[in-house]
Amino acid sequence: MKPFKVDTQEHKISAINRTIRIKAETFDKINDLSEKTGVSFNKIINQCIEYALANMEEEEK
């Protein structure tokens, strides 16, 4: 699996508003990453979710 890398390019996406809860430690890590890269917190969250879904192992049935 290739390592996660923050995409810093501008992309327009359609979005749905949804409230989620995350651990404080996770929030802090993502917030720090946002400040270091200049990429919005929301965009990083979306990239993390897309990466996890694309690299998720299939369950055996």
C-alpha cells in the first residue's frame, strides 16, 4: 500500500454536511497537518477517508 500524502491542489467537490465526532488527539494531529501544509482541515479529513476506503481490505464472506 502506498503511503498517504496530502494533496495540496485545488479541487471543486460537491459536498454533504454531516457532523462527526473524532478523538481530541486525532483532531490535534489533523489540525497540525493542516497548518503545516496550508490545506484545509476538511480537505484533509476527506482525503483520509478516501485513502482508507481505497486501501481497505475486502472481507471474506
